[in-house]
Amino acid sequence: MPSIQQLPPHVADLIAAGEVVERPASVVKELVENALDAHSSAVVVELRRGGMGLIRVTDNGCGIAPSELPTAFLRHATSKLRGPEDLGKIGTLGFRGEALAAISAVSRVEIQTRRREDPTGAALRLEGGVPGAVEEAGAPEGTTILVRDLFYNTPARLKFMKKDSAETAAAGGLMQHLALSHPDVSFKFIKDGTEALHTPGDGRLDSAIYAALGRDFARSLLPVKGGGDGAAVSGFITRPLQGRGSRGMQVFFVNGRFIKSQLLTAALEEGYRNQIMKGRFPGCVLAVTLPVTAVDVNVHPAKTAVKFAQEQAVFNAVYHTVLDALAAQGGPVPAAPADPEKTVNPRGDFFQSMDAKAYREQGAKPAAPAPRPAAPLPAWDTERTGPRLSDSSPPLSPRPALGRSGAFPPLRQDAPSSVLGPKAERMETPPAPPAEPKALAEPALPREPVSPEPRPFVPAIPQAELPGQETLEPPGEAPWRIAGELLRTYIVCESEAGEVWLVDKHAAHERVNFDRLKAALEPPMRQALLTPAAVELGKEDGALLLEHLPLLEELGFSCEDFGGGAVLVREIPADLDAEDVTATLEEIAGKLRSGRSPAERRESLLHTMACKAAIKGGWKSGPEELRALVDKVQSGEVRYCPHGRPVAVKLTRYELEKMFGRA
């Protein structure tokens, strides 16, 4: 057995640095948290080459005394703890005193700082954790730290770094969270000379959300405030109809610290139970405030996880706060009718060419009599469009029908409300109109028989004279028949053997799409969007999609960077609905985040594409679609959906008779 020996200090520092500094975003996190602990009101972060070239963090906080600069870069040196009793009441973001030591051990660091009471500032340079001499320097109030050549002395860590765009996106996502956790601080994030984030620092959380997460997400939020049992909850949540395709927009803070917590996620989603569509997830920016003695923040090296002293109390506080906010929202409030006298049109030539007075004067003139239609209108097709009724329209009298039945078709009682309208749902059969006097019949005139036009004679060509033509036998009857459809989701068919099959049309169509996409050698057909769609996914997910543009091209998407974490989509697969673009890209980003092999990720993405393009449960399908799906199932070509669920369930004659007591 090899002898046991103590590691050299430099090697121990490199190992300790690996626990704190994982990537450039980790450096940004530690330095910005130190700036916030220094009571800064403005923080500027600048990155070059994803942070591998340069990281500069500038704040206007309290600064560091010149005599304490060398001590600040020693391990376990901190100004935030004094004794063991302080470990139970940590109220700062940083406290262990390892950040500066770990960062300086794997990079070249330069720091400039000045306190308010000092006439001049001080500067210090370190390389590989070895400090130089403290020098006097002119510096503004606060602290500026420059980190260059990250991991220059640890090649093992350097080779695992991702592309500059991915590292920049990770740092940008971190800056979003820091800006949301401290809306009273103005944050500015600059990447390669371009400003990517700037929050006002006015103390309003909605302003920080608007600047960090975008206008569309900010407009979909509801304010929440509540709590109980010592836990206070405040922030914003999305409306149920604005659910997301992933949990990427769930942001939680505990005492100003961004954390990832399954407990808070479960409490949030429990509040949305039975109010949000299955497969969709709520978004939120929620801040939980607890006594410092009720939460342990020293359970994770990166301090992204905490432990609660009373988990049930925290769960109940978040759950009831969310539930109360959704209950207070209620249903949509109908908009009040606009007053035409107070309507303001900024463009006089847009949908309007006269003022209200001229319009009333024109309306006072007698209108020309409308021409009477020469023929009665055809019967309504309520299955497609439905009658158009207004609240002020009188009950309509039935017109003479043109169909074969000779009667006006009644309104379907099972038609959806979006087809018939709220007025049509309540309309009963109108009373029969009074009989009109019959018009005098015109005398019938004798008509001459019309002889059909003679057709030109075409000699019959024997089949043997047609070159290359083969005699095809007509397709035989299928050994099954479609008996109907249940709930517009399940196809009912009967086989010759007396078996009853229930086929899930969505699952079957999803499998057909998946097999087709997987076997295709060429990219799928595309459709160009009339108006390109700007999809906001957040900085990390947006950069992840832009990093995999060739894979998106292979799936049928044409995307480009739109800035601010948004992706501009110009083309989508031909069998994908335009309204599903955002949800599809959200799911694709979630699949790309998983640590799978390229082949597994591609297959997972094909699952998503097949599901989004498949027939949905509840859609009305034609008989040809149903027959095509049942053909695939009965032939054995389709048995399971790409997720492993069965697409069909079989009931034998014996099982049916046993249900009814016949066997």
C-alpha cells in the first residue's frame, strides 16, 4: 500500500478550487455575491470569450482596506463570521471565505479597491494564488476585480469547458437570477462589448422581471403575496393559460439567495392542480423570506440548495399563496363596450376616414333599399361554421330547405360553444311562422324534349395493346370494420374473430410520425412563416438552441439569434402547427440539456416532433384518417407509441360476455 502523505498546499488549493469554481459563471456568482454583501447599489459584469479571456466585476460598495488585501485571498478568510454561533444565523450570500482564494488559485487576478474614507485606493496582483505587493492606485469608491486566463494552470478542467456562447449564456442566466433577487440594485451585463442586460435598480420586482426575462413573460404574470408560520411569500406567477413547456421559468429565492428546491417546485405546481393543462408548467418569480435561524444555507458547495427547519410550513406558505392568487383571479373579466364618443384614433386614415359627427350625419340619411335575394340561402353547415347570431338578433325563422329531406336541419345539440356561440346554445326551436299566402301558379308551358349531345366515337383499345399496363386486383375487404369513435380520441373497431379493439389515435399517429422521421434520409418539408416568430426561451435555453442550429435544421427549423435569449424562427416543419412552435422549442431545449449521447438526444427530439405533429385527442378526424391508423395497428406495424405506451387495447368476445353475465 502506498504511504500516506499530506498534499502540497498548491495541490490542495487546486482541489478546493474545483469545488467552488466549476466554470466562468461560478466566478461571476462568487464575485457578484461579494459585491452585494458589500452593500453595493450598482454592479457591472463584463465578459470576453465566454469568461475564459476576461471577467471584470465592478461595484460601488464599501471597498477593502489596503492592509487587508493579501488576507482576503487566503483560504477561510472572511469578514462575515466571527464565531461558531454565527453559523446558525447566516444572513449574507457569502460566508465561508473560499471564493477569492479558489478563484486566484486557477487564474491571474488583479484587484483595485478604495474605501469611502480613504483618499487613494490600493491594487494587488495574484498569479496562481501567489500574491504580489500591494500598490497605491487611483480607484473609484468600491471594488473592481479582473480575472484573466481562467484554468490556465489546470488543463484537466480546461478541456471540459464548453463553447464561448454556452459559457456566456450560463453567466447571463446567472445574472438574470441575481438581478431578480435584488431589484434594488442596478445590474449591467456586458458580453464582448455588447450590453446584454441592464436593470434599473428601482426596487420594483416587476421592473427587474421586465428587464431580465422580457416583456412577454412579464405581461403573463400575476402578483402574489402571503405566507404563514413565519414564512413570507411574495412575487409573481404566470396565469394558468400561459403555462410553459418546461420548468425553466421557475425562479425561487430564499432570503435573497437563488436556490433550486424540489419542495418549492412541488408547492407551486400543487397550487395549479386542475387549473393548468397537462404537460404544461407554471412560471414564477417567488421570494420566500424566513428567519435566518430557520434555514441552513451551508449544505451545498455552490450554495444553490438549502435546508429548511420546517419544510411543511414553507410548503404550505407557498401553496396557499399561489392558490389564493389563482382563486382571486377568477374567470376573465369581459371588457366594457367602448364609448364611440371617447374613442381616440391616432391615425385618421386607419379604419376610419371621418369623425364621429360626420358619421352620425351620414347615418341619419335614409339608406337605400337592399336588393332581395333571388334564391333562398342554402342550409347552414353547423358542423363547420355554425350560425352567426348576435344578442340583438330576433329568433330566425326556418327557411325552405334545399336538401333532400325537405325540412330545415335542426341545430346540433353536441356542437361546441365555439361553433354555435353562447346565444346559439340557449336557443330553442323557434315557433313556426304564420303561413304565407300562396302565390298564383303560372300556367305550365309545354316543353320540348332536349336530346343529349352526341359524343364522338372512340374505339375500344384492347388491354393487351396498352404498353406497360398491368392488371391490378381491387383491394379486398379488410378483416375488420370501424364501428365508431369514442370521445373523439379512441377508435372502436371489430375484427372477424369477434374481437373489439380500442385504438388511441394520438398515440398511433405519433408512432407513425416517429417512424417516418427516423427513417427519413432527407430533412422534412418546411413551411415558411408569414411573420417570423420571436420565441423567448431565456438566455441559457436560447444559447443552447443556437449552439445546435445544424440539428434544428435537420428537424426542419430555420432559426437565428434575435438577442436577449430570444430565437427568431423563420421556417418550421410542414406538419407542425405555427401555434406549437414555442412549446416545441421549449421541449427541444429541455431535451438538449440532458447529458445524453448525440444519438439518444436526436431520438428524443424526434419523439417531441412526432408528438407535436400528431393528431390530438379531441380533434375531429375523417374516416380516411381513422382507417389509415387502424390499418397500421391491425397489420402489426404500430404497437407502441414512442414513449412506450400501448396504442390499442383488445377485448375478446368472451371478456365482453363475461362483463354482461353471459359467460
